[in-house]
Amino acid sequence: MTWEEAAALPLAGLTAYRALLYQGQAKAGDQVLVTGIGGGVAQFAAQYAVALGAKLSVSSSRSAKLEKARSLGAEHGFNYLESNWVDQALAATGGFDVIIDGAAGDPLNNLIHVCKPGGRIVFYGATMGLPGKLEARKVYWNQLKIMGSTMGSDQDFLDMIAFVMKHAIRPEIDRVFGFGDAVQAFDRMKAGDQMGKIVLTP
């Protein structure tokens, strides 16, 4: 890896690894949905899912990010601002075995609806805040597991490094900024324009 790629890997790569493989127990053949593709953790989770041999779908509000994800191996991309995206996802995939999410908020209930019976929803962030309600009946009738996950253990980190090396995974770098342009880097992240990791260099 380049120095920039190596800098992009540790935290986001570890968070994605623990969410997808440890908590989500994803495996080859699973239908996996990674929401909010474009962010660093989501980008790694998507690459890991493809490396596992899972059937990857992604969601975003931006068509350019959905197209980029397809070039990385996503079979389906859904715009979560479209009112019928849940129906589209169910029609295309039959539902998901594992969902990796960093937003939470009220859209969590949409994820509950697109999860297969016995499926797992793992969320590692809550950029959309807390859900106003929870579709509890669908959770227990379908025996769903909703789990939180953040970062990982020392062993997770070692396992993640081994996984990345085995599958020759390279971090997606959105843009590299010098320290003097750090404000611009944060503005880009705040606007949600990035596809992958933003890296600062001296």
C-alpha cells in the first residue's frame, strides 16, 4: 500500500471488519446490504463483502456513488430517498441476511422491513439520530438480531490485516489534503461528497 492507503485502513477497516464478520457473521452467498456507501467504513464493508463471496447491495442518495459501488462489485444499488426503495430491494434480492448501517434514525425501520427472517442488522453509528419508533413486532416475529458495533479488539485488528492481505484489498482514497487544507477536507466530509477515505498529509 501507499502511505496514504495505509493511513486510511486502521480505524475504518477495523470497524467494518468487526461489524460485518464478527457481529454480522457474514459468509459467502449471503445477501448483504451496506447503507450510505461512500463513507470510509461503508466502503470497507462493501469490499469485504465482495471478498467473502457475498452478494453485495448498497444504498446512497447519490447516483454517482451507486455507480462507483457497482464498479467495486455491488450487484444492486438503491437510492434511499426514493419512496419505493424498500420494494425495489425486496424485488431484486428477496431480502438481506446481513445489513451494515451507520445512520440509524427512523430509516432503521426500513432496514427491518428488508431483512430476511433470522437476519442481522449491525449499526456502527447514528448519523441520523435515534429512531422515533421501532417496528418491534416485525423484529420478534422475524427473529431479527439488531446489534451495535464499534471499532474492535486487538485480535480483530490482526484478523482484519490478515483478511486484507489475503484478498489484496486496497482502501478507496477519495482525496488527499495537506494539513494546511484540513478545513477543506472537513468541509468535503461534512457535505458528504466523498467516496472512500479522506487523508491528511504533512
